[in-house]
Amino acid sequence: MNVKATELRKGMVLLKEGDLLVITDYSHHTPGNWRSIIQVKTRSLTSGNNSMFRPQAGESFEVAHLDRKKAQYLYKEANGDFVFMDNESYDQFTIPNDIVADSMSFVKENSEVEVTFHEVRPISIALPGSVVLMVKEAEHAVKGNTATNVKKEAILETGLKIKVPLHIKAGEMVKVNTETGEFLSRVNE
């Protein structure tokens, strides 16, 4: 499907010169009686590189057709790649470490995620806004430091390191923001 430069929106994925580009920022400015200025910032889904370009108003772009499927995260291979299983067909597939490494620190084994495919190739995973993970290791609190908003480092079950309040101990469940990686709250189960 082709769209004109004036119809582009943030979040669209373009197919440009064989590369998949997700639009991270879009601005369309019309200064008085001058021609309109369109500025598009993109991130390559294959290489991760950021770029910016200014298309003409009449220029058209091909929007990539993407499929989203629910999949279960199974395990991490020795080479660092991640193995998933399609929930409908039970087919297993691998996503390279360089594509999803940042997101996978929030995903436990056997948990469900939404995987985005272009044709038959997985290109990204979508995480919920927050996840609940168990604290594997946490430093001990020093008596007297609890009066201020002091935080300590904790290692979660997925290996993610975050800052938590001093009262959090190993074995407790915590809620973590997947966008910022920050501690949100303790979870009582």
C-alpha cells in the first residue's frame, strides 16, 4: 500500500530501499505562503540506525504489511538468540539477540508476548506497560538510611538490574515499568 508524504504518521513502518523503517517522529509545517515542510525521523528495524529525511508533499512511500501474533518465549540459545513458539501453529522460531536484546530483560521464560512479523521474518516484540518480576538479589538496608528516599540496586529473575527502595528484599515480587525500567511498586501475592 502506498501513501503520500502528507499521510505519514508516527508508528507507521515504511519499506524503503529494502529496509524497514519505523517512523519515530513526524512534523508537517506550513509557514505562511511558502511550501509545506515535512520532516520524518525513522529508526531502521534491521540495523537500529536512526535517520531523518524531508520528503516532498507529493512523494509516495510504501507502507510495510505487518502481522502480529501471540507467541510464548521458550529459552535463550547459547549464541544469545531467543527461541519462541507460535501459540496457534506451535511452530518454533528464533529472533536474533541484536533485534530484541533490550526488551528481553523484562520477559520471563514461558511468558507470552506479541511478536511482529514482516512477511515471515520476526522483527520486534511488544511488551505490556509493566511486568511483575521476582527480586533475585538485593543489598541489605543499612539502619538509619530509611528516612530519605534512598534506593539500592537489585537484580531481578531475568537478570535485569534496577534501583528499588531499601525495604525490598530478595524473594519479593516487584512491578517494573517496561519503557523506563524503573521500579513501580511491590506486589503482594
